[in-house]
Amino acid sequence: MPHGFVAAALQGRGIDVHGGAQTLDVLDVRDAAELLACAMLLPFDACSPVLNAGSARPVSIEQLAHLTTQIALDTRGLKVPVRAVPAGPMPSFGMTNALAREHLGWQPRHDLRDIFAEAFDQIDPPA
């Protein structure tokens, strides 16, 4: 979703938000890789067999859209409209990283702004 919002902003299409109140958890792949590397060093029975990887900061789709527009304006000078599209009930998804923090001392280092700003640079590298 972050890359889709960024691509829409860069192409001047604006961002359509279906519903918008549903929440999800966005985790940078670099943080996920770091967690995996830490987990591989643990003895097999050192903790629960399942470690969730998440930012532990659920964010709404509407917030992601507005963050995208703010970064588009701040980094590219682009004004991107956000359009609300009615949608039926949608679930919300969030993760807890409590076990990873407890057993590995791990927590994500990249916040949403970092993730979205990096997506802008990957899709449309600055000159």
C-alpha cells in the first residue's frame, strides 16, 4: 500500500481512500530482516515459537494517505488530493512486538515517515 499511494501521488492521480478508518501495521522490510537475524541466534526453546513483527503503532488508511500527501509536498512540492470513497465495514490489523522486544531486545527503527520517504526516492529518485 505505501508504494501504491506514492506511485499515485507521483503520477498526479491523487489517492482514493476506501473507507479509511480501518487500521493496519506497516513495518519496514529492513526492520523485519533485523528481527529475523536476531531470532536466528536464539536457542530454539528460548521463546515462543511465534514472534510477531510489527511497528506496534497501528495507523489508519486515511492517516497513511495524508502522510503520503505531506511527504509529496515536503519532498517534491506536489499537492496531492485525497478522495474519500465509501466502503463497507473493513477489518483493522495491528501487530504487537512485545515478545520480540522481551526476548531479543528488538524494536523497529524505521517509522512511517522514513518508509514513505524512502518509497518516494525509490520510485522517483531525486535528481
